[in-house]
Amino acid sequence: MRTFYCNGTIITMNEANLYAEAVCVEDGRITAVGPEDDVMKLRTDEDQVIDLKERTMLPGFLDAHSHFVAAANAMTQCDLSSCSNFAEIVAVMKMFAQKRKLPKDAWIMGCNYDQNFLEEKQHPNRYVLDEISDTNPILLIHASSHMGVANSKGLELLNIDEHTKDCPGGKYGRLDSGGIPNGYMEEKAFLSFQEKVPMTSMEELISLMQEAQDMYASYGVTTVQDGMVGKPLFQLFKHLAENGLLKLDVVGYADIMTAPDFKEEEPAYANQYSGHFKLGGYKIFLDGSPQGRTAWMTSPYEGEKDYCGYPIHTDQELRCYIELALDKKQQLLAHCNGDAAAEQYIAQFEGALSERKEKDLYRAVMIHAQLVRKDQLQRMADIGMIPSFFVAHTYFWGDIHIQNFGEERGSQISPVKSAIDYGMKYTFHQDTPVLAPDMMRTVWSAVNRVSRTGRSIGENQRVSVLDALKAITVYGAYQYFEEEEKGTIECKKRADFVILDRNPLKVSKEELADIKVVMTIKDNEVIYRRKEAVYE
């Protein structure tokens, strides 16, 4: 049986033929696209017809960077994004623990607090969190996921005290010169602490991952990423894939520091899907968070004489990891927020390529690319490096970036228009669970570049709606080496679609974030349907 889609607006994202009137699908593949009369004459009585009811269909959206398992795990954590002061954090966390009936020794986890939006304008400390409980260990995860705070019991259980030294690429907050930890941790210090917190049970996590898939699908996402897969997480994905529990395509990126041999050890998943999961390459972190003031910059933060953030790896260390990825012919994704981190990544790739006959980067990606400069974008274009922009920062933290970097630097975060001017392919992401994978909010952000307070964040970097849509369709597929399979509605490609309640190319740019996903279709199977949307 074939399926025909008609009676709506079909945006193919193939610029040569941007619009179509009907689409035919068979066995999960597109077999015909074009005028309704031409496509529908192929129909027989046994075929199914989906009436789009004048809605708009596009290719399924591709998430260019997020942390899928962390997004699932975040569903067990208390969301603190609406808290405006310490007292509210304490009250909300207490209520969360009571509602979940957590025992007196269970970890209580909170997420999405941001000191930038708290009345105190600082991180809570261990003693604030002790007001929630002095028997339960507690960990709050910052909205950036790069820092957090633990209470006294949490520090005690994981042996963090005045004798604990800062680690390279991370540090602990201190109460005084005596070195007593105040509970705050950032970058590698925080990540090391977080890794030691007991994980959610396998059974609960598998259930949560089903919920996470539904959440991504509700935003029109059909391909999702897990941007840091160590060996334990790989085993989880392998279980999901082997047992048919994945309905989205998931692309995992192995931690290059702990799992460098995935291609040899797991050939069934290396650069190819098995059970909707594949390993796409490697991931590495090079710096921190701009809103957390840990991104590595070439010039100091506003109000600082010398402080520029800091790197995670030396040039030599990074060069070795780049050489490893190139030797194995694998894509490398690097987290770079500050322009110093961007410079390190570009320069070390340039150096590695200069010593090789083969100049293929295997589509290396700079994740976030928040403060990458125009001169750096030009060099990225020259070697074929892809920027994946966290462009929704313009709305959620645009005002904070102006405070941290000044108008000249802060207004130029996520310079998408400059990337277009240099003829680059680029993608967008939300770094979920940092933000929900709301693709249309991200498109709105790239087109409007307006902050929460209504401030313009770099008008010169605004882009057209079509160029914004390319980042989550055509170029998203290219980033994953899947341009022959996804990203446009064309014959032989997979039937991954999203149906929207309005045409983003026709509404006012202010309305883009309000467009709703009506239905999400993966391989011609409906995986999300909005409740009020009824289709035969």
C-alpha cells in the first residue's frame, strides 16, 4: 500500500522546486513529488490518502546537537527555570522531594537554575541547599550544564573537602582562603562530580527515553543526537537498538578520550544505522559557557582586567585527538564557545591538514560557535569546517552576553549571516536539555535576533526564514552525511516529514515561534500527533 499526501502546502526544501502539491510514499521512501494531478493519478483503491487540510509539510527536522540521554534523565529532575531567588529554589526543591516521596538518603536533583536571572545575581552555596535537606545529598545543575552546586551532604558523600584540589579545566568555589568548598563547581570539576552521582536505574531510564523521544517528536524532530557517548551509554543505546525501542534516528558521538576505538569494537554501528542508532564520530570539549563566564576568550570579559575564561586541552593534546580522528576517517565535533577556543580548533586542524596529502576533515563541526569571529569563519570556510550555531542564545541569554562581552562582541554571537556570506553550510541546535528542542523558536531567533527584553542582538546577523529552515533540514542532513536520505522532500529519500499549522515562509517573522507542529512522521509512520489534530 502506498500513501499519498495532498491538499496542503508542501515545502520540499529543494530550491530548484521549492513547492509541490502532492507526495507519494511506498515502503517508507518517497516515490513521487510534484503537481497533484501528476502524482494522484498513480493512486489505486488500495492506497491511503492523507489530507493535509491546508497545513504545511516540510522534511523532518534534524537536531544537529543535543544530549539525548541527559534530556531523558532531566525528566527526573526539578526544573528551577522559573525560580527568581534562593528562597524559591529551596521551596520548589522541598516540594519536589515531597511529591516524589524521596527517602531521606536519596539524591535530590534540580536543573535549569541560572544565577544571571536570580535576584541575588550569584550561585546558591552549600548552606542554601542545606535548607532543603541536611540528610539528602543535593545537586543543582546550571542551565548551561557546565556548572552546578552541591549541598554539604553531597560534598561529604563524594569526598570533596578543603584538601580537594582544582583540576585542569575546572575548579571548585571556596568559602575563604582556607579552601573549604562552598558547593559550587564548574567545568571538569563539576562533570567529574556529576559522573559519580548514582545513575537512574536502567529500567526507569529506558522508560524516560521513550518519553524523551515523544518530546523531540512533538517539535518535529525525526533525527536526534547524543553528543557525548561513553562506553556505558553506548551499551544502553545498543540495548535500545537491539530491542526495537528507538523510533527516532539517533546519532551518537563517542567520547574521543574514553572510547577512541568504537569503529573497530562496534562495526555494526560505525557510521551506519542499526535499529535506528549509529555512531557518527567523536566529540570533544574545548571550553565552557559564555553565560557562565567560562568560555575561553582572546580578550577579557567585561569588568575583568585579565580574566578570559580558560581552555580544557593544550594545543598538543588537541592536535593528537585531531590526528586520531583523521587517521580513523571520522567526523569530530568540538564544543567551542569562545573565540580563543575557536582559534585553537581551527589552527590545530589547519596544522594537521598542512602535513597531509588528503585535506578531508570529514565534515568536522564546531559546536555552538557562539563568539567565533568573521576572520575565523573565513578560515573555517576555506577548510570545510561546519559551524553549528546555538542561535537561540540571542533570545534566552542575549542580554547576558552584552553584559559579559560588551555591545561589539555580544551582539555578534552566532554570526549566521556571516557564515552565509562566506558560502558555508551551517546548522542550528538547542543543546537539549539546556533548552527544549523547539526548532521553530530557533528559526524565530535566527530571523529576529531579539532578546528576552526586546533588545536587538546584531541586526546585521539576521537571516531569511528560508535560510533558517535550511539549518534544520538540508544542512542538518549534510552534517550527518545523510543528504542522500534526508533534508529535502525528493524521490528515493526517506519519508520523514513534519506537518505545521502554518507556512513559515508566509507568516510574519514575529509569528514564527508560535507555529505549532501538528504531526511528525518518521519513515511514513506517525510518531507524534497533536491532540486537536485529527487526520483520517
